[in-house]
Amino acid sequence: MKCFTFLAAISSIRCQAIADPTTRRDVSSNLVSQALATSVGSNSNVSVGVSTVTVTSLISSSPMRTATLTETVTSSSEPIPTVSPLVLDPKRAEYARSNLSTFIGWSFVAFLPVLTDSTGHPIEPSELSLLCNCLSSNEILLDEGLDLYAIREPICSIAEVGGASESFVAAQIRDSASNLYLTYLLNAGNDSSTTFLQAACSALSYSYLESIDLSGSLVLDTICGKAGMTAVHDNITFDGNFEAIQVTASNLLAWIFMSTWMNTSVASVSCNSVSGDEPETGWAIDSIESTQLLLPWILADTWCQYTNSMPSDKDIVDTTKTFPTTLFENQLKNSVTNATEEWYWEYLVKNVNEGSLDVMGINGTVILVAVKNFIDRT
């Protein structure tokens, strides 16, 4: 089965396509083309909660993704001014939803055959545009707490310019995952805990963050900048469990994409795209593996279970909602070295704000219990 056959199967995806393309965000082709031509690996201006980070814009015309900077994050070699006590961002739930959805949008792009079909022929831009329009309406994705606009933005942008390299897409996934992690961590502490970000700055490892496919510079420079500290970019050999993060991120993508299925024919096409070694199967495997974070065999394990019968909408929603919590738990566990983990876990037990995590779609109780278990294992 050819890749374009999958895109043609979009007609079986539950959606309400819009006839007028002007009803979605107007993407600036020149800006996107310039970003793609220079192979920029950064995301656009993304609000991450307490602070925002200035990074190169892929789609700088997007009103939802443009933020007002509250301070400048300087390099780790320069003094960083002391900032005011921690105050939880009142828009943290909105930022978390937007950043999670952006991460999913770029993950969709990695799964979709955005360059060529299985015979090497270019994908028609109209087919990607169909998916862009198709995702303008989906009640299940909304029930999962996602932002359809943010999911569609990467897909619509790639449709606009006709494709992107695998390395470019992988960089977008990495940066959007980093922004999501920042949103959670920046808003995970008690309001009165003025040392919360200082503890995170001291405990998190640049090398470990890089090893779990997060941007160590983006995460540490932001947190340490807010804490009034200098970020340390260490060089330590990672001995954590990156696969646990890959499995969770892949399950998250698998179940969210299932939210778009209308029938088992789409399940079969999805299954074939990530499984098998025949010429007409497995066309998305290389693209997914290039992301580092996503595992095609996890997608196959999930999608191939449902080629004969569909899960209920409730099962899809309930299952999907568990993965952001597990993802943050595993990222947190694997971003701290053995030298700092014991005192940091003990600190978090006393200072994690369960209610704030709940507001962002993370189960605060599960995170707190997990941190207590981290202590028992040290």
C-alpha cells in the first residue's frame, strides 16, 4: 500500500473538513520556507508558564504562539539577575494544553509521509491540506483536553511549503517536548516556595536532559534564569532509562491518532505503515525512528490490535489522558543524576503542588507518589 493511499484514507477519519481554507490560520509561506531553508531546529515563541523563551520562529505570524517576554534568558557564562518570588502562572493550563498539542502536531508530521510516498513520488500538497482541514473539528481530541489549532499548525505549515526534512521535524518535536516539560516543572511548586526553581536549577543535569531528547540549554537556561542562578552545562554519562520515555511518548501519539479513526480500515492502514518488511508496508518506520523519541514498534503494537474492532471513544479518551502524567514522571526521574537525586526528591515531596499539576492535566497525586517511590529506590 502506498503512502498516498493512507492520505487518501483520510476520508475515513472522523472529521469535518472545511471548504474555505481561509478559516484556518494564514501561514506565511515565506517565513516557513526561510526557516526550512536554514534548517533551524528551534520552535517558535512559546509560552511555557512563568516565563517565556525566545527561540527562532518557524511560524512567527501565529498570534497564539507570540508571547510578551518578562525577562531575557542570558547565557550561562553571564550573571543572571535575581527575580521575584515564584508565582504560578494563571494561564498555565492554557500553556500546557497548547504545548502538548504542538508536540502532538509535530509527532503527527513525523508519522505522516510528508516528503514522498513509498514509490518516491512527491505527496500532493492537497492531501496534507486535507488532513489540515480535517482536524479542524474532532470532539474526541477536545475531550482529551487538546487544542485543535495547535495540533493542526505544524501539519498546515508543512502542507503550505510542501514538506520538511526528517531532521527538521525531529528538532521541532524535541523543542516542543522541552517546552511542555518546562510548563509542567515551572508550575509544579507551591506558591510560597521561593527556592523551588533554585532547587530545580541545582538538581537537573544538562547531559541527562539532552540524553532524553530534551533541550538541555532551553530547559536549564530558562529555569536557572528564573531562579537568578547560572546554568551549568555538565558533561556526565547518562545511566537512566530513556526507553521508558520513548514508550510513553509513542503510546501517547498512538492513542491520540486513534482519536481520528472512524473505522477499522484506517486502523489497518495505520498498522501497515509501522509494521512489516514488505515493499508496500512499513513506509513510516524510518521517519518515526529519525525522531529519536518515537518508537514505531510501540505504534504497531497498539494500532494492529484494532484492525478488526474499534475501541470505544471513552476508552480512547480515558487511556490517552494517562500518558502525559506518565511522560512527565519518567522525564523528571531521568533528568536528575545519582549525585543530586536523593535530596531533590526529598525536597519535591515537601514542595510539589498537586493542585497546580492537576490544573495542567497532570495527575498531581500520581506524581507525588512517584517521587516518594524515587526516594525508596535511591
